[in-house]
Amino acid sequence: MTNRDAAFADRTEAAFPANDAPDAARPEAAQGKAPVRSPLRSDGNFGFVMDVPVELRVELGRRKSRIGDLLRLGAGSILELDKPNGEPLDIYVNDRMIARGEAVVVGERYGIRLTEVLINSDSPTGEP
């Protein structure tokens, strides 16, 4: 088990305690006390997932090509992509498109200015 896996296991155990049984099976419920709730089930408190890493990808465009054509590529070769100039770039998180935006330059680096967010914040799954 890697350090990352161990840290995830520790956070998972904290979020899903072993005594997370139904209320009727808990001693505190039988004594009239309020049941202890997992942080996962608290009202909108998802703070424990804020450190979970995700992959963010910005897609400039796509192209299908033959292996022979790829083998002929060299320095200075240009690959034409399917996305027209001026069309927004697609932004993915874990292979799910969440937004569109435009490329910008920030100092010495590239960045993305979001122009459209595709996730519906009213839905718990983010589905529109």
C-alpha cells in the first residue's frame, strides 16, 4: 500500500466509521440521544473530498490519422485539428466535460478563461 493509498484509507475510515449502523441499531438511539452521523451524510458538508486529486484536461482538438502518416512527422510538422479557430476549448475533469473556455496567456504560462460552465450545481450528481 502506497502512502497515498494509506492516506485515502485513513480519510475513508474517518468519513465512514465502522459503527455507522442504522439508527435503530445504535445504543444512543435507544437512549433517546441524537444519532452520530457520518460527515458524508451531513447537510451538504463534503469538506472531506476537497483534497481528493482529479485530472483536469483541456482539449484543443482531435485528429484521426494513419500510423504511416504519424511516422512521417518530424520537427516543424503541423497537425491540423478538427476544431475551428475561435471555437471554445473543452475542459474535462476525470474524462467528463465540465466547461468550455478560451486560451489566455498568464505571464509565461498558458491558462484558460472559462466562458461556459456545464455542470448543474442544483443536481447532486452534477447532471444537467
